[in-house]
Amino acid sequence: MVGALQHRLRAKFARRLIALGGLAAALAGCAGEQTGTILAPATIAVPAQAPRTTGRRMADEADHAKLVASFGGEYRAPATLRLLTEVTDRLVRASERPDEAYAVTLLDSPVVNAFALPSGRLYVTRGLVALASDTSEVAAVLAHEIAHVTLRHATARTEMALRSQLVSRVVADVLNDPATGAQMESQSKVTLARFSRDQELEADAAGVKTLAGAGFDPFGAARFLNALNRTTAMKNGTGSGAEPDMLATHPGTAERINLVTRAARRIGAPGLGVDERARFLAAIDGIAYGDNPGDGMVRGNRFLHPSLGIAFEIPDGIAVENTRNAVLGTTRDGSRRILFDQVESSTGRSLDDVLKATWNDGIDAASIENRIVGGRPAVFAVSKGKDWTFRLAAIRVGEGTFRMIMAAKGSADPDAAFRRWVDSLSGVDPDEARSLKPLHLRIVTASSGDTTEQLAARMVVPDRALDRFLALNGLERGAVLKPGQGYKLIEE
């Protein structure tokens, strides 16, 4: 989490906090990261443009630069990028449009994400690469994104959205019927969401076909989606394969697993194609895993940001996700949520003015309370909606101003938990900051007699080491390790 949330995100936070099915929906992408329950499929809004027209080259470069910056920049891992590029070239030759040109960018982000621009730029995060267990799995993701481009999905989606907006505007303005216009706009959103879900399933099916045509194991798509589903369940504490709501732009992961499995079976029985596991593991050995300490990180029940010099205790029962713009958190049932971010504050501006300016809904004027928290000036306030109560605080730390927000659904007032959370805000001890080391994936070779429990015990993770080891390596409980085969561990 660095810098201030953009004004657009700040203004809409109240609505987004309530609507969050995961922790960092703003960063969720095509491969399926719902951050916060991390990993339930969502879609990233990427600029739509006509594919491959020279007049759009400068716009494409600008879009590329913005996307790379929003995902932490490019991640430098030559062996990994070389593998991704070679796999992409192989897939393109087996696609419906082998003459198209593609370029892959590896992003320095821990979220599990992949997406494409219509121009042929493909993006894969290091978090997604870390989750895959072999070359065919990461090839399945790339084949899916290539299918979006070859099927011209972004262009079709944009055209449908523009038509829907035009019809709604004509009805509302020209025909002077705002009520019907609003109704048609609502219906068009549902239609567009359904259209997007259909596109995802179409890209899944086309991707499996391309995967097999390139000589990869077509069942790699199902394996990767299953790993995605398991990670989702582990993050949010709920089951897997939840059904999407009416406006979800992606189908449920369970539905996608069924579809790609059927598509693979139509091609042949398991064992068809190659997975190139050893080659893939060698290419990702040593890549960074999880948060970059410079952007803040979770250690146990604390969030620490050495660059900003702040830390706080994570409230009980809250699972948090650190994004580049904010720390977001939710309970398993979604009834309580938190946000921590840095906001812009000009010199001399009062903290209550900061809260009012950065909060889109009404604040109860009688609730505004000036306090000192850990020797720092702070202002507390309350904002109540129909179904939610929001506790807000703005705190000045040095030259920076931070917001801490806790939302509770229903009649519950989160005041006591909120005050404990705010009171936990502290500085970061220099020695502690120096002790924070980035985590990495290490590939270890199993020896005769090694068990999943033994290797899992070597993982540097906050909890559920065995579950994390199994999901990371595509293994089920009770699996027997194969001597001489490589397995992924998370180590400092």
C-alpha cells in the first residue's frame, strides 16, 4: 500500500466496501483473483481499443504503462519471462490467428492475475506464476487470454456497452422517460454481465483447444482452476465454487472447471500432451512470493509498512489483503470490513475536513471526536447507512494522513473493536524493519521417505502450512511425494 487512494476510489469506497466479495476487488483480474478472499474470478477494466491499428499505437503504449505501474511494475525474472514468451509463441502458432503478434509482461504483483489488451499485450503476475505447478497450467492461462484477443471480446463488449448506454440515454432524454431509461440501463448491466460470462466460457473452451493443439496437456486448465478454487476456499474460509451474482462478469470457478474438463475429455483421455513440470519449476525457482516489504506486508497478526513507518494489529477474525492503494479486510461471513489507506491532506487542513472530503456518504456531525492516538492527533466519526454502520478515523503521522475505517453490517456497532484497532497504530522499530525479508519460492527435490508434512513444516507461512503446501503443489491430502521430483516451498 503506497500513496493515496485515487479520488475516484475514495469517493466510491462506501459502496465498494459493502459490495466487496473479496478484499481487493479493484485489482481482480481475468485469471481469477478476487483479492480478499483472494481469487474468486472477477474482471479488470482495461481500456478497449480497436485491435492492431497503427493509429492506436501511442494509446496502447500509454495503456501499457498505466497497467504495469498499477501492478507494481515489471518483475525481473529472465528465466521465467523467457519461458512465458516461448509458451506464448507456441500457443499462437496453434491458435485461430497464427499471424498475430503478442508480447508478454511479467508483473511484480502477488495477486493471482492475468489479462490481455486487444493489441496483443498479455500480462501475467508473479502471483499467478507461483500458483501454477507446471508449464501446461500457465500455458492454459495464456491460451485463455489469447482466445479473448482472437475472438475480439473486448471490442464486442465495448460495442454492446455503448449500444446499451445509447438506448438508455435516448429513452431517458429524447423520449423524456427517465424511469424507463433507468430500468433499461439496469437491464443492460445484467445483459452485459451475462455477455461477459459467456465470453469467459467461450475463451475457456477455445483456450483448451489451443492448449492441446500446441502439444500441452489440455487437462492443465482444469488443474490450474482447481488450484485457484482451493486457494480461494483457504483464503475466505468458505466452500469452493460459489455461484456468481447477477452482475458478476465471470462464471463461478466450479463451472469453469467442469467446462474445461469436458473440453479436454473431448480431445482425449488424461495423459495427452506434455506438462513440462521440471522445466517450469526450474524457471520459477527463486521468484518472489507474497508482498514486497517496501509496499507493506503482513507478519502474523500485524501489518507493517517500513517505508511509511507505521504498523497496526489486525482485528480478530479479519483476513486482510495489502494492495498498492490500501489495506482491505473482511471477516469470513463478510459482516465486518476494514480499510486502511493514506489520503491527501494539504497543510493546515483539519482532520475532520479530511474525513468529510474523502467520504462520499454523510457523516454524523455530533459524532466527530478529536483524540490523541499514540501521541498523534486524530479525529473519529460515524457514518450510518441503511444496512451498515461505518466507524471512521483520520490520523496524522508525521507529514502523512491516514484513514482507518471499519464497517459492520446490521445493528452491530463496531465501536469497541474499531477503537482497539486504531489504538494499535504505532511506528515501526528500525530493527524490526530491517528484519523483514521478502519471501521466495524455492524448489526442493524430494528424497526417499520425505512426506508432505515434513516439507510443509519448512514453509515460512502464518498458518495452515500443510494446506498451503498441498495447494501450491497441486497435491491432495494423503499424497505420497515422488523421490527425485521437485516441489515448491515458501522460504525467506
